[in-house]
Amino acid sequence: MRSFGADTRLPTLAVVLDIIRERGAVSRVELADVTGLTPATMTHAVRKLTELGLVHEVGTVPSNRGTPRRLMGIKADACYMVGVQLDQFAAVGVVVDLAGRIVVRRDMPPAGQRPLAEVVADIAAAVHGMLEDADVPSGKVLGIGLATYGPQDREAGVVITPHPTPEWTGYPLAETLSEATGLPVALENDATAAGLGVQTAGGSGSSFAVVFMSGGIGGGVILDGHPYRGVTSNGVELGHISVDALGADCPCGNRGCLDPVAGPRPVVERALENPVLAARLGLGTDTLTDFNRIGRAARGGDAAAAALIADSAQRLAVATVTLVNMFDVGRVVLAGQAFAESGQAYRDVLEEWLNRSVFMRHVHTVEVDLADDVALAAALGGAAVVLRNLLESPNPELRGAAEATA
């Protein structure tokens, strides 16, 4: 693969690559039609992707003008990326090829409240193990995308929150993991990563919103193929949209925020207040495990568990209406481990509320879907971030990683 030069950082490259990946084989004319870019711009973008060894010609189709159109396709084995999703209650990693195919996946110990050095060591060991299992040449591994909660400073590679322990604040997470693995590490918000993971899996369209729920609630938006980041890459804080203006104070400074009243933790806390229900469901492990036990029971017809899930889903729907009104998207995707058991129940409630309450409901409907694999979407998106950064960011460390694969 040839090295990235300064003129390759076109905002079109990642989007074009996503379209080629999703369609399998596509001509430059089709790419120009889909993106709205001029044929000259598209030719330049495809040429750059070809020079970088990411795409190649895979055949031709007849053309009305007589000259067959050349079809471009992804070179799946051109490079590989590692994606890791990490929070207090869950951690999972994947190795992904350029076509977005998961070559290896591995569950990891969650962060819990352990010392961060121990957490990083576990992730590093898992990454080495996954790459060994995948039998991927080290020179073809571009780096690691670490998807975790915020707020965070992506450029510095640090989380700027004292949760789950004060040690997290300002800890050099990306740098420490990079030193432990010998690979560049890009930090990403887990909800944004989930959106990129849905996009990588295909069939998502160019603009949609993501509701991410694991240890807590987050949100992400993909607009015209690009993640919306905001000023500090901490945009779309769905969990801190107020659903009760006169509600309890939230540590964030707002009142009646969604996450403290409808996220997995408050749902589990309410369940534990009912000793009979808690005993019946075997609660008392950790927030995510207990939440999924409640979701499983609700799905199985347990009335008390179903009431807890329904209350959470309705509050989540209120906040998601605001999200859709702000960005005018026509699709919402649910992702994250907390939807593993109760995803369908949340999907049904959100779709009903959105199509009843969204401001533009008379113009378009809003689809609500579950990600293909709710547990892996953020890890898959973390892997996608690595390549996207190479294509769109002048970060010298990441550019160096690309040059190492030449």
C-alpha cells in the first residue's frame, strides 16, 4: 500500500469507500450519482483509493456510450483494524478487514472499578490474542479504535470524567494502550462508534441517528455519511437531555436528565426495591447483567419486569423525539449491550412515539431498527474510526501507521 500524502485528506474518501463497501461493485458514474459529487471529483477520489491499495477494478458493465464502465471493489485483505468497546460493565474486541468483515471477536473483562493499568493490560493481551488468532501480518494492522464513554478529549486520547473511578479523569488511555500493544490508538465516543459500526455493516443510508445503551445512555448522529461530532467531539449527549424539567438535579448540571431516570442503573435500582422481583430474577450481579435479566424476564411475560422496561422505553422515546426533531433524520438505530434482551420492546415503543410526535411526521416516517449485532456495533465502529482517521485526519501518528503498511 502506498503512503498517504497531504493531498489525500479529502472528506470524500471515507464516504466513497463506505459506498463501495456497501454495494460490493460500483462504477464511478454510479458513485457520482449517489454522492452528488462531480465526475472529476469522483475520479480523483477513486484514483487516490486505488493508489492507496484500498480498491481495485473488479469487472465491467455495458454502457450506453459503448465504452464499458469499470466496476470498483474493495480489496478486503489490504489492511486490518482492531476495534474495542469498553465501559464499566462490558468490553468486547474485534479484528476487522477492509470490507468490514469481522475476522475475530473476543469478550474481555469490563473496566469495573479496577486500576486502569490492569484494564489496559487486559485489553492489550486480548488484542495480541485476537491478532494471533486472525493470523494477520503485523504490517497490515493499521491500529486500534477504542470506543468508550465520554466526555472525552479525542485528540489527547483521554477521558475527562471521574467515572467509574477518579483515576479515569485525564488518564492517558490511548497513549498507554498504544505503548502496550505497539499500535496507534484512536479514542472514540461509544455512541458515535456505534453509528460508524452500523454504517460499516451496510444498509444504513447516509443519515441516521443512533441510540446507544450499555452502562448508560448515549446518542450519535451520522449525517451525509459523516459522524456529527460537535465542537469537542462530545455532541449528541442523549443521556443528558432533560425529560423532566423539574426533576432531580443531575451531576452534569441539568435537571431531570434521561440517563439517571431511564438508563440501566435506575431500572435495576427500582427492581432491587422489590425483593420478590429481585429474588425471582436473581438480581445482584452488576448493572448490565441485571438489566438484561430484567429485559429477558419482560420478554418472557413477567409483568413487573415489563413495567420497568416500558417506563424506561417511554422516557427514552421522549428524548429521542427531541433528537430526531433536531437533526430531521428518517431512521434511528438501537445499539449497545443493554438492548440484547429488550431491544425489540424499546424499538416498538420508540417507533410508535416518534411517528406520533416528531415534528416532521406529516412529511416522513421514522424507522426504528436494531443494529445487526447490538453488542458489537461500537467495537466495529471503533475499527472503522482507525481507517477514517487515516483518510480524513492529518494526525501524524496515524499517518505513520499507514506508511508502515506500504
